Amino acid sequence: MINPDRITTTTCPYCGVGCTLQLHVKDDFIFKVTSPFDSPVNHGNLCVKGRFGYDFIYHPKRTLTPLVRRYLLEGKPKPEGREQVFAVSTDGSSISNSLISNLWDWVETDWDTALNITADKLTEIYKRDGSDAMAVYCCAKATNEDNYLLQKMYRALFRTNNVDHCTRLCHAGSVVALQLAVGSSAMSNTASQVIQNDVFIVTGSNTSENHPIIALQMKDAVQKYGAKMIVIDPRRIDLVNMAEMWLPLKPGTNVPVFSAMAHVIVKEELINWEFVKSRTEGFDDFVESLEKFTPEYAEEISGVPAEDIRKAARLYATAKNGAIYWGMGISQLSHGTASAMALIHLAFLAGHIGREGTGLNPLRGQNNVQGASDMGAMPFHYPGYMRVDNPDNRAKWEKTWNIEAGGLSLKLGLTTTEILSHAHEGGVRALYIMGENPMMSEPNLNVTRHHMEQLEFIVSQDIFINESGAYADVFLPATPFAEKDGTFSNTDRRVQRVRAAQPPRGDSRPDWQIICDLALRLESKLSVATAKWTYANPEEILREMGSVNSDYAGITYDRIDKVGLIYPVPDLNHPGTPTLFKESFPRGRGKFHQLDYVPVREEADDEYPFILTTGRLLEHWHGGTMTRNSALNEAYPEARVEIHPADAEIHGIRNGDPVKIQSRRGEVFVRATVTEKTSVGVVFLPWHFHEAAANLLTNDALDPQALIPEFKACAVQVFPARQSDLANPDVVVQRGRY
């Protein structure tokens, strides 16, 4: 038995649950992870990622030294392409492909060189093309302090709101719907309150694989406390096995099903009139718009039997404490905002909001996607969801950041998807990427690749050179969660400590230190003196942000040392706010909205007879940068497509066969898993595997309100792979074509 030199308590770097970890360290090496039983988040439980998924820290592929491309060091023009046979040098003569390759080589360098080159290029582009040419991706895996500083740097120094992160690609539909309906975008309650539910809905969330510890609490609610669970999902997920009801709707038919449930609540007079009359507005127009959403109409569209819709509606509406938990199966659609809004309507009608054991609870996918949003890593909001186009908000941040009156921009910035589509002459020219991986996370990756190639200058600040970092001109090596201090804010809105268990490996640095060092250089080159960029520790950063954002005003590192605090925490004596909206909503009254059914942008047809839906696996996470550089990759080493036995028989596909999945945008080769976990006509592909990148296939159609892509539904064909395909040296099973 190994006796640790020390045990460091910190927060898990994976999903939004925010489990407490204890890192056991010997000789500056983490050899074991446990969790304390008194953790209010996970009570000593950990999933496979939290317990075993930490060894990516020591992977030999991790980049530990600043890197720049050779052409930057040699002062030569950036080569026009990596795959072309010839290019033209500065003197007009042709140069060989080998020289192009050499110019693209990474060269290890020191921090001063890397940061000076970065500052020079960013300053050059900004002075030449202005604020609109600058854009940044913040990071849902980084700390609150990291994200606050990066959005501050771009807003204060480059005067742009072209700031976003991956919330645009996961819960943007939920965020917009909640903002419109109640004026707040976070979970209204905590996940642990599920044991106080007597009925709860889980929809668009494979909770057992995406949020395993919350799924344990849901199972306890059913098995120990007698709650009734309604699962609404196209796939037969694990929770179906203990659900009171399963409504297997077709992908993209959320609005008809949820609106039909609302129709039943209205027609059968199950409405909580006291709540509707005292806490909401827009009810009459909403009810008029419900007329067409009968259960029979919804059955015709969704495939869910009308009587099941009625039964589910009655269960939820008549519950003492009803709650709704949802994931990206709701938001990642071209009508994701409407899907989330239809769920909000159910809570309004039944009055299941504003009390413990109720609520509207979007389950956040990444460890700090909630915190990154809170920190202002979005194009429309400063920290605290303060609109950037409001002059009063602008004035508050100008004062905090020591910027002249009127200096910050009132122009709404570009979203994640818009930033890349604006990558062209006269548009975005420089992109700074902290910890994100658009070459895995964006839809329609062949188009994404084209956009990345149009950028003049790319900076990647990360721990590995991933699929997006391969396009970078400069790589700045950051530290992972176990080598930095700061805070994460989980899906419950609980702000928790992140602590360094060991020193940074190699020459890597914590993100906040990299940003501050770069910002000081930029200030010098831009001849401005604005915001503070020298901090003794990350807590100073959080306190600066909390001086303006009242939700975090009462949060100090001492106060969150043990179990964290759930914001809003408006002052230093406030205990936190586990349950929101007890008396009112931030916008005053909750607002009903009229909805229409809009089909997915690409329905199945004779040429592409299947609907593809994508998602995550228990063993992996996000674009795979961490888990696929971990021993977890051995547990699930390859992508597989799930197909229903009836469909497999028709198409001559057996379990384990290599198949080609083709959409109108691309194709990938994988092996098939024949299973009743999916529905007839629906296939499922996880998106963690660059060899078979699901987003080569997905549709880049956007929700017009949230600008989130339609990851959850696109039309595909599935063929048995031909021998000629497999004999092609450019094709291996589970490898996508880039």
C-alpha cells in the first residue's frame, strides 16, 4: 500500500456535476483518486471518468513547451496550404512541398518569444483591421478566473464582443428560452433535490452516461423514496428500466409532445391557477396557440401514443412536487429554443417552480460551462449576464477596468458558429482558442476546416495539440485542473475550489498567468493603460469580478473552502441560494410564448432513410482531448454506430460489421452495434472519436434565436462497407475522411 505525501481536495474536471475529488500524491505523482463521503454533491460516489480519468496529465503527447511555426521565427510569409504541391516564395520562385512542410514545422521556444510573437501578430491585425477582426473562444473546461480574464482582455484591449465558448454548441437553446421566459438561464434547483420529487421528467438526457452521479440520485428517488420518473427520449436509455413511463419520440419532435402535454393540462383543467394568475403573463394567447397540439396530432408526428401523452401530462400536473431535468437532446436542434420553452410552459401550468423539489433544471455538460457563462464568455453579456448593448452596464465595466467613458463596444459580438463563418478577408482574421476544439465540436466539419484555413492567425492555448491546435500558428502550453488553483461553478450553481495537487509539468503555465502575461505585452504594444493585469493569486481575480457581478459578491475562497456556495450569494453573510424564484422571477412575471411545430431541417427520405442522432458515452467526454489520452480509451477504444435490429436485418448488417455512414456532407466508417437501445429508423453515433468524427455528418442548420446547430437530427444512409472501401489505403474502419 502506498502512503501519499499529501491528499489534495479539488473538483472533477469532467461533467457539470462537479464531484469532489481527493487526489492522492506521492513524489508529485497522482496515483489514486477518492472522494469524501461528506461531499454534498456526490457523497463519496464517482463515475469512471472521475475515479480513473486523470492520467491524461502524464500522457507523453501532452505539450509542455511553447511552440511556434518555423515561418514565424524566420520572418517568412505563412504558407498558403499544407497539401498543395507548389507554392510561391517571396522572390517569386516556386518552392518544393518539403520546404512548405518545413515552414509549417513546430519549433520549441521560450515563453518570451512565444508571447511576443503572439502579441505582435494580434496587435498588427487589430491596428490594421480593427475590432471586428478579433475573436476568442473561452473554455468551459477552464476556471472561472481564466475565463473572466480572457473575455476581459478581448473586451478591454481589442474592444470587441466577439467572445464565446461551447455553451453555444450545447445549451444555447435552453439559455435563450429561460432568459425569455424567466430572465435567468441556470438551473432553478439543485440535482440533489430530486429525492424530494414525487414525479420528475428526464428528457433529452442520457443521464446515466452523461451525468452518472445525478443518475444515481434519480435512481434513489425512485427506489428509496417512491418517486415516479417519466423518460422522454428517442433511445432506450438506462433510466427507462426503472421509469414509470417511457415516451420514445422521434428526434426533433419535442415541441409537439410537450405542447400536447400542455394541451391535456389545459383541457382537463389541471392548471395551478393560483400560480398562473399571480406569477405569469401571456397565458390567453398561449392557450389559443395550443389548440392544434392535440395528443393525436402529436402522435402522428412523434410516434408517441396519444394516451401515453395524456397519462404523462396527468402524472406531472397532479404531482405535489414535479421537476424537469433535460439535456442537449432538447437544445441541440434548429428549434432548440422552442423545445426548451415548451418544457418551461409545463412548469408554469403546474406551478412546479419556485419550491424545493421542483424546478426547471438543464443539466450542464461540461465541468465549468455554467461558470464560463457566468464570467461573460458570451457575445451578448458581460459577467453576470449584463447585456453588452446596455450603456449602464458598459459604464460599470469601464469603471472597473479603468477604461475611458464610451470605450467599450455596444455592438453585439459574433457567436461561436458565426466567428468561423466570418473567417475571410474583411471579417475575422485572428482567433484565440483556449481549450476548445472546434474541429471536433462544430457541425459539418468539412466546412469548418475550410473556415479554419481562412484565418490569418490562430493561437491555441491548451494541454494537447488537438485537431484544432493542428491549425495554430502559436501553441501556448497550459496546465490541467490538477496543476492550477481557481474555481468551477457546477450545474447546481455551486462555486467550488480547484486546487493544484502538483507543480506545473515542464514549462506549462496556468491559463490565468498566460493571459495576464500576454495582456501586459499587448498593453505596451497598443500604448494603453487599462485594466489591472497583475494579481497575487486567482482569488483576487474572482473578487474583482464579484465587485460588479452581485451573484458572486459574497463568495470568497475561505467561504467555499469545504463545500462551496450556491449562487446568488449577494454579500459576505449570505448562505447561498439553492432554490431560485421562490417569490418572483428576475424578469418579474414568467412569460408564456406562442409556439409552432417546425420540423428538423433534414428529414429522412428515400435517399437518406435514417435519422442520425449524436451524443456522449460514459467512458469518454467532449472532443476526446482528455479521455482519449487516458487509460479510459482502452475501455472504449473505437466509435460504433447503434442500429436497431429491424433496420440491420433489412440492410444486411450484422453486429460488428464495418459500415459506411453517409450524409449530404460527409461519410465515416465504423463498426455497427445492433441493439434495441435505439429506435427503428434512428441511428446513434458518439462524437468523441476523430477517426470517425460524427460532426463530419451533422447539419450546420441553426436555431434562429439561439444560433445553436442541429446536432441531434440529420438524415443519413448506412451501408455495409464494401471490400473496395476497406481496401482503400485512405480508409480504415472507424476513420472519417477529412
